[in-house]
Amino acid sequence: MLRDWPTAGARGRLGTTPVDTISSARRSENMRRIKSKGMKPELIVRTMVHRMGYRYRLHSQDLPGKPDLVFRTRKKAIEVRGCFWHQHRRCPEAHIPQSRTNYWLPKLARNRHRDKANCRRLRALGWSVLVVWECEVDVAKHLSTKLRKFLGR
């Protein structure tokens, strides 16, 4: 959803077009470096689950969406999602960029649609799926409770 927030333009006037502070080449390079595997939130969840005594597989190629953590004997999967890339509802990190909205709106919508379809397909195969959002990783006690409850120990 596009938000109508007042923005300061090149001269600081409200309501003017936002100006990116770095060049488009540099922005492109920054975006290119963002990885889909092994990011900090995922590593935190992996460490926490491992310390709890659970063993898992990573990014199983034979399952829809290649879930981040796969517990085959339990038929459970954990997806760790970035709030921006997967548009976590009511999260301040899930903002829509103010420039190039004709690119970002469809891209982020496709991500959400693909996530829902992959979860549906996993559940149809008899798997349970837990989604852990990037912003939830900050509260370790809450996250560990959520993980233990899901994994059943």
C-alpha cells in the first residue's frame, strides 16, 4: 500500500519529489549485494534452534519455496523473512520506497503472493510452517518460546 507521507525534497519543501542521496549506480550496487540466504535474522534463528537441541536441514531444494530450516522427521519448516522484502504488516520496516513505485509495488506484491502460495503448497503436502519475521528476532525470549512451541518441546 502506498503511503502519502510528506517528504522533504531537494530544498526541504514538504510535498516535493523525494531525492535519493546516492547515485543510481551506487543504489544498484547496494541492492545487488543483498543476499537471500545466511542473513543475520536467519543466523540468529538457526543458532537458537541448534542450542535448543534441534537438528535441521537448510533450504531444502525439494520443498516449495526452499524453506530456511527444515525438520523432516517432524514435517515442520521455518521461514525467516525480512520485513521489507516480504512486507510484514504493521511493521515500520515494511515501508514502500518513495521512488520508482511502479517497480517496487509489483515486486513486493509478487513476493507476498509467492510466500502465500509456497506456504499453501507446503501445508497441502502435510507440513507445518512457522514464519519468523526479522523484527521478531530482536526479542529473544519471545522468539525462543515461539520456536519451542512450534517444534514441540
